[in-house]
Amino acid sequence: TLVCHGGHREAAALRFIRSVRIAAHPDLRRLGLGRRLVDAVHATYRPDLFGTLFGATPELLAFRRSVGYALARLGVSAGSRTGEPAAVMLRPASPAGAELLATLRGELARDLPLQLELMQAGHRMFLDPDLVQACLSRLPAPAPMSAAARDRAVLMVAFGARPFEAAAEAVRRFCEAHAAGISALTPQERALIQARVLERRGWVAVQRAAALPSVRTTMRALRRALQALARQVIPEQVPR
């Protein structure tokens, strides 16, 4: 997820230990057993980063923070089992791990507010206000975004696996910087970019604006619109 969805190829060179499940019997909770289980994992392995991924709730975020983890990424859709977006939390265990986490955290602070707004636009997804607050708390100062980083993020959305909402800030800045290029697109492509990227409307409203048959078709069409825009304004960077 850090490589394909987050765009950080350097993550692939690091060593990770993933904590999948921590559970205590209902009669034995509040005795610190979960913390002791996590501490045992930390004492057993020597990776660059410990990581965990789970359906986000304020309680789970608080627990993982209490044992040294920090939010690094939030999924853009509700999980099929939990109904909540997936949270990726990391605990660094080496200088390289700490450097990557600091980068991820700065990007999250910059990108998450718009991501959360778009996830809930048009009432497509309801997020508990306590969860939203928990995700936005303890974030560092937002990271700056260079034009080169902006363009890389847009290309990952247009031609790769990165979800639009997770890179919406980069896409917004890209589209605002290339308004002339947007005017050269087809009417449907312009409608998609105007409604979703610039006006931040929900997917159903975007579907209607672009006269498309379904939300899923609309999502794919937005990627194609961004591909067309990239070919117009940064053709030398477009993958072949």
C-alpha cells in the first residue's frame, strides 16, 4: 500500500513486521494484556518499521498510539467487514524507518483534510465525527508540495493504482495550474474535472454532470480525463 497507493518506492527496500490481530478474552480485558502482546512483538523482531492495518475506530487509533504507532495513511473507502476506512499505522524501529514515517506524516497532514471532505461529499460515506477528529489529531505541520511531486502524484492517479481521493490535493493544484489545458478537453472530460476536482462534488452529482450511467463508470472516466489532461500539458512525463 505504501508503494502502490502511496507512491513511496523507497518503502519496498525496508523491512516491515505487520501486526495483524491483537485480541484478549472479554473477561480479561483492561488488564494490559494487549499492550504486553504488542510489547512482545516489538522485543522479538528488529525491522525498520512495525506496521498494522485495520478498520479505523477512535479506540483502536488511541490504543496503537499508546504503544508508539502513528497514523500514516487512511483508506478512501469503507471496508466490507468493518464499514470503516482502513488505517495504516507505523512504529519506526530504525533511522530509515523514522525518516519514511516523517515523510508520510507530513504528506498526510497536507492531504487528509481534503481526502476526508471528498470521501463524505454527497453523503456517499458517513464518518463518525469522533473518528474524523481522531484521524486529524496529532498531525505534524503539512509538508510542502513541489511541482514535480504534484505531477508524480497526478500520474499515479491517472495511470496507476493511487486512489483519486488520496491524492486529491495534488490533482486540485495540477488542474488549477493547467486551466488552459482543461479548456482543450472534451465537454465530458471538462465536466468531470470541474465537478469532482474543482467543485468537490459527490460522485452521484459528478455522474449526473457528466451524463454517465453509473458511479463506477464515472470514477474510471475521471481517470481517463486526467490522462487526457496529462498528455496535453506534461506529455514528456506520461508513461508509454
